[in-house]
Amino acid sequence: MANQDYPLTGLFLKGRLRHAMTPREADVLERMICGSERFSRPHVIARRGDLIERSTMLVEGFVLRCINEGSRRHIVSLQVPGDFVDLHGFALKRLDHDVVTIGPTKVAYVEHEALAKVVRDLPHLTRLLWFSTLLDAAIHREWIMSMERLAADGRLAHLLCETWRRLELVGLGDRHGFGLPLTQADLADTCGTTAVHMNRIIRKMRTQNIVDIRSGRISVPDRGVLERTGDFDPAYLYGPGSLAVGREMDQS
Amino acid sequence: MANQDYPLTGLFLKGRLRHAMTPREADVLERMICGSERFSRPHVIARRGDLIERSTMLVEGFVLRCINEGSRRHIVSLQVPGDFVDLHGFALKRLDHDVVTIGPTKVAYVEHEALAKVVRDLPHLTRLLWFSTLLDAAIHREWIMSMERLAADGRLAHLLCETWRRLELVGLGDRHGFGLPLTQADLADTCGTTAVHMNRIIRKMRTQNIVDIRSGRISVPDRGVLERTGDFDPAYLYGPGSLAVGREMDQS
DNA sequence: CGATACGTTGATCCATTTCAAGATTGGTGG
DNA sequence: CCACCAATCTTGAAATGGATCAACGTATCG
């Protein structure tokens, strides 16, 4: 999985522009890590409004970005291993949302001071870091699209297709599905529906043989069917062969 | 409005981190412009999948970012003057959406080559540019939230509150409303509903004295009522007094 | 004057919310 | 090991929001 030489940052941009990263840049990135931590229970990495001074690389497991409004929680992003989950906090300084681990996770930290040095001295690596934050923005846009045009079953299918593909891009693929430690209520908060309705949708899709979701495991009998249900086109993930291009970024 | 010294880029980051920009950086930015153009009809600035080599600063008017799916169009972003509307194209190289002007507009162009020089030589300005792309991402997240939790009338109210506030941040405010050259169908594509339903919502809100929308003009009798309808909290816009902080970015 | 885009309206159907309650599961301490 | 608790999942019925189809009014512009 993660390269032996880069046990903590080896998945960063894997499947995207990692090939454009020089060994020296990869070394710099790995050495920037100032510590790592494991969590088995949900843990709040950063809270909305906090002034943050380090960013977090997700090494294993999943992280949610969410905004709590009174009694309701809204999930605006799901991060997978290799994601620099709050790198945007480096430029924003305060986050507009919470960052929370879910399921067993491992994270690594980078001081903003170290990132400032990169921006000062390593323009090409800076552009790669910038790219990774824009990838998140592209995913945000696709979620907006998904909400605008799809009903609840399509949104769920789209979310699952996206997550599966993102896991594959960093080498965590699985032929028949993947693990995802989200409850039905979590999925509802991600798809903008209620837990009750999500439950019915999940059951309907189970009987229709589109996808089977139970105890943190997503099983997909026929990927094409799931992708059609979610009207899924992975171009926006900037993986190989899509919008992310071969060599434009290689020299800087 | 736009500073005399910076007729094309004077609104960039105004109300946000423009105070953190040195006069020299402002000069560099203004001189990076390699041309400007006016449009009175809708004009496609960039198309999804195009390999782009320059980015566009919006000087006057409005720009939509949208994705067309078969016969349906989905608007994922609305840009106001001062926005560097496709700066993310500098790092992404290809866009996942179209960029289209709406109403009478004026835009200015910057070659990516010039941006690459900035990344190489001007780390502080680089961070400001990066920040501006992350501001867009924060707005994306708020749109996701809006779709997840609000019905059509709330979404419309939220969109109008946001746009109004963004215009004010760059000094284009107006006490009783603002101009916005979007048709009811455009608003529907932005709020993820149909033109028919948007029409009914608009009428309902008109009779309820929440907002009056006609011929490209948004009139708001009581701003508090509109903001409550859209459950609007402007913190995510990183304007003065919200998440965007005083001095953190001033030195770099 | 006719073309074309935009706004308005009604009727019907389906998706989704809401409220309320019960079943299942996993984990904890006695 | 069992009893219990809390979280999660499941189900039903009633009310609502929004989509859809179809039609008509109304600018505006060459």
C-alpha cells in the first residue's frame, strides 16, 4: 500500500499527480510530519472557528468534515487515506467546519510553519499541495451537482461510486466493494435526507441487487448498475485518463 | 469602487485579505493582466475538459460555473466582481465545468506562465491566491449544506443572502437589494429545483414580503427576514469579523 | 408582425418528511 | 454468562413538498 519509504505520506496524491513529485519532494513531505496518532473512537481533529496551526494527513481510515446546526449535523465531505484533510486550514487559518475521525483511523500532523517553508522554497511542491486542495473543491462541486439532480437513491449510489473510486486510486480497491464505517444516519446526513428514508432506500437497493450495505461493508454485485444509478462519471476525480493530464504538471 | 490604481484587479480579495497585500504585490497582480474584454451576451470563457493556459478575473458583472448533463444544466457556482473565476484552472489544468458570463460583464486575463512566476518568486502573494481558491471551496461547502438542509425557498433565500453579502464585501452593496441578471430558470438550476417550482416559490416569497425578484433586480424589504428564511450565517465568507482573522496572514 | 424567450397557472403523481413505535445489535458491568 | 442499556436499524401511516405535463400570458426585439 503505502510505500515503505513513505509510511505516512506515501498515499498523498497517489493515482493523481504523485508521479510528478520528485523523490526529494516526497522526502521533504515525509519529514515534515511532526507526529502521528491512532484513534479507534470518533475524535474531533479540529473544530469550526478554531485557529489552527497544523494540518492533518489521513493515513488510514476515514474522516468526515461536517457542520453542526442546532440539533442537525450536515456532512460536507468524506476523506479517504492519502487525503490532506485540512490542508486548506493552512491558508484559511480558521475552518468553517469540524473535522472528525470515524472508525479506526491513523493520522499524521504537519506544522503550518513547515508548510510556510515549502511555499517559500519549493514552488513545485507548493503547486502540488495547492492542487490537492482544489481536488477537494472539485469533489464539492460534484456533490452540489449530485444534490441538484439526483433523488436520494441516486445520491447514495453516487457517493458510494465516488468513495470506491477514490479508495482504488490510492491502491485500497477491492473487487466487490469496500469497507465504510458509516451508519445509516451518517449516510443520511451526507446525502441530505433523513435516517428513516435512508433506511428505506438502502433496503430498496438491497432487494434490487444494486448494493448491499451492512455493518460497515459495501458490497456491489454489478458496478455498472451502481454507476448508472448514481449517474457517475469519475472525470472530476482527476484520476489517470480523465481530466488530470499526463505531463502538464511535471515541469513547473 | 475599484481603486483607480488597480482598475482591473482592485476588487480582488477586497473585504477579505486585500489589506494583507503589499502595494508591490497589488502592482504585480495588476501588471499580470494580459488583456481584458467586455461581453453583453452570455459568453463561454472556458469549457469543461479544455486544456487552459490562462485564468480569468471578473471585473464587472457575473459569471456562472456550470455542468451540462444531457439536456439539463447544473449551476455549481456564481461569481461576483473581484473573483478570480478560474484560478483553480492554474493548478488543475483542465476544468471539470464550464465557465460562462451572464449579463453585461468585463473580464481580464492572466497567463498561467505569469502565475507560475508568482509561485516561484512571491510566496506571500501565492498564499493569497491560494486563499482565494479556498474561499470558493468554502462557498461550495455552504451550498452543499444549503441543499442538504433547506427546502427550495430556503435555498433561494440563502443564495440571495450570500450573493448580496459578497457584493457588499467588494463595495458593490446597495441598501435595499441588488441587481442579478438571472432568470427564474437560472435560479432553479442553481437551487436544484425546476423552473415551474421556482416560479411558485418566487411568487410566494413576493406575497410574503420576503423578497421581490423581477427583471434582474432583487429587492429586499427586511434583510433579517430573508436571512432567517435562508438560515444564513455569513461566517463562511471569511469577511471582516468572521472566520477570516485579523493578522495571521499579514506576515508570511 | 411574428418569433422567441420568459413568466404564470392548474392538475396530478410521486418522493420525502414527520411522528411514533418496535426490533435488533453490540457493548458493559454485575 | 446474563441482564441491561444505548445506539442502530426497521416499519407504518399521514401530511407535504416538489416534479411533471400541458397550456397560456407577456414581454422584447428584429
